[in-house]
Amino acid sequence: MMKKMLLAAAVMTGLAGTAGHAALAHDAPPPPPPGEGCGGHGPHHGHLLSLQGITLTSAQHKKLAALMHGDHPDFHADMQQEHALRTQLRTLLTTPGTVDQASLTSVEQQLDALHQKRAAQRLQFEVKIHDILTPDQLAQIKDRQDKIDALHEQLHALMAPPAPPQK
């Protein structure tokens, strides 16, 4: 087991080192749009199209900068709305007596709709990034992500608990 832990640590160190070198590159990607990045909800906490290690032309940099600094949905208002909806849920769940299931379902549906709206906005932003990139750059991104996914699979296999002995 110790051998597996050391190998897993070595793999993660390699991944961190690769990501660190890519982040130091001259043409590091611009930051995520307002309200995005690691604090997002759902399975993808950031960009689906990582531009780390991708060499961009001057024109692509300008298009990305315009995209980053362009109009964005009001994420602050969305966060306030989400907070208000969560407060409503908490109030419904902390009120003595029978829980009002109809109200609970209504608030939950509003919260789901808000999350779906934000996920759709993030995806449209990714489409705009996609449209700036060349087919070769997209292939580079796919290849890099395939390698990362393969390393994650190897890591999970290494970290999996051993199978019970056969009788």
C-alpha cells in the first residue's frame, strides 16, 4: 500500500509540475469571466477548454480579451437570488409542523432553473472560445485532456482498495 501511495504522489507531482510550467508560459490564457472559475457549481468548475500550453496568435489574444471584457450576465444578481432561494428552503425546513411540500418543490425548481441558466451561459462562453481556436489548437487541447484523463484513471486504479482474497 505504501508503494501505491508513493507512486500516486509521484504522478500528482508530475501533473502539478506540468500544470505549473504551462501556467508560467508567456501566452497563458486570460482569467475566467466574472463569476466563473473554481467556485462554480456542477461537474466542471472552470473552463472545459483549457488554454494552458496553447500558443495563441496576437489576433486570438485580442479576441479573447474582448470576450473576457465584454458584456457578461449579472452573476452577482444570480448569487443574490440563489441566496434568497436557499434562505426560503431553510425557512421551510426549520418551521415547526408539516413541511409545505408544494412550496418546497417550487423553490427547488426555481433553484434548479437558476443553475441550468448559469450552466447554459458557461457553455455558450466555451463555444465562443472554441470559435476563436484553430482545428490544430482544438486537437492539442483534446490530446492534453486525454492524457490527463488517462493519468487520473491510473491514479484511481492505484488508489483503489485491494480486492478481497479469493477463497
